[in-house]
Amino acid sequence: MPRKFVLAAAVAVPVAALAAVPLRQIPGGAALQRSQASWAPLRGLAARWPQPGSHARRTVELESLSWGLPARGRLINGAELSAEGPHWRSIRTEVGRIYGTSELVDGLRWAAERLRVMDPETPMLAVGDLSAEGGGRAPRHRSHQNGRDADLNFFWTDAAERPVFSERMTSFDAKGRGDYAGRPVRFDARRNWSLVAGLLTNPHFGRRVRWIFVSRGLRALLLKEAAAAGAAPDLVARAAKALAQPPGSSHRNHFHLRIACSAEDLRLGCRD
Ligand SMILES: [Zn+2]
């Protein structure tokens, strides 16, 4: 559910004075304080507050704000991906990095549901880290700081080609061969391609997928699968652009999804 919250502002508060007001005294500010907002994003928010001088009472709706850079940023009023939903499961709930922008969380739910509507045999989507509540440093990651990154486990099958759900990640070579609990498993190119297609076409962030990091070899398997499945050329072209192996990191055991700033967040300090 998008975490809408409403900042109801008494308009007599001069915008410039906002920075001097403790967060807890601003209506709705407690939520911002909980999310460890620094003042910089608030300066952006202040621009949307009612202008001083007007005596009407106005309401500013704010969903989430991804502020700063993925490797140095914050997440304000982030949406929470529940630990388990009908079509997904968070696999590292102990670290609590289950927060993202509302569009990231909505889009992941959408993509997970689409996979299972298209093919009920598909296991739940196993979701790794998003961002911490409020964002900021995420140990073991360079990014994941402002709600626009998500790690997603691959789908894979056992020797009998049955889908396997796993809360653990496992690595696959360029031919899609892996090993799980001492047994050979295969990268499920069909379902993994379907996931990539769902990420690229979902109505929440599909057009703003910036990267889907994955190893070079698995990328080739996915694009081959896309061609075999008769995917639309435009979609394949977008997938070819988004799927990439980043320098210095193999990504042989999970996808890392990065979405770009929304137009709204860009105006408020989000940086790609
Ligand atoms: Zn990641």
C-alpha cells in the first residue's frame, strides 16, 4: 500500500523559518524525524509548502522521497515491503532493509504478482535487500541508500526441471549451471526473463529502470530467451540496455535492480 501521508501546514509558518522548527513540532514531522531526514531534503519540501501570507489551510501530499545519490542518500517516508506477501518473500528480514520509494515497492509487488498470474507454478519472488527505513548506509552494499535499489533472487529449477524456491542465493555459470544444497540446479531463463520483462513494463517504474545488474553470461541467456519467446523488439532493446555486469562485481547469484529518480523526486534533491 503506498504510504501516503499528509502534511497539513498552517500557512502562517514562513518557509524560511521551517529550518528552525524542530521536526516534531511540524504536523507530520514526526514521521520525517523517524526517517532520519537531514535538513537538505526539507528545504526542497519547504518549496512545496504553502506560501507565507496566505491564510487558507492547505494540504500537501507526499508519498516517498528518494533524496541524494544511491550511494549517499536518504529515503524519506519510504514504503515498506512487507516481509511476506501473496507473491513475494523478503529473505533477509533480520536486517530490516525492506523500504523503498513507493513506486519501487508497488512495482515489485506488481511484477511478482504478474509472474504468478501468468504461470501459477512460479515460486514466490525472493527479495533481498532494499533500503533501511530512512535510508542511509547499508553495510555490504555500495548503494541501497535511498530506496531505489533492490536485490532479487533468481528463479531456478532442479534436475527434474521443477521450480525451486530458495531463501538463499546461489551462483550460476555462463551456461546457467549451479549447485544448491549439493544438487545440480539450473538458471530458469524463462521465468527470469519474465521477471525482467515485468520489471521493464510495470506501470510504477517500468520506464525508469536504469540498471538490472547481472553477469555477462546470464545476460546472454536472458536475451536469447527473450528472442525465443518472441518478445517485442522495443522491450528486448530496453532489456539489452538495462541488463549489465557492473565493473568489479559478478552478479552471478542475484539481480540488482536500480530505478531512476522520479520527476517529482528530482525536483526535491534526488540524484541519479
Ligand atoms: Zn544490490
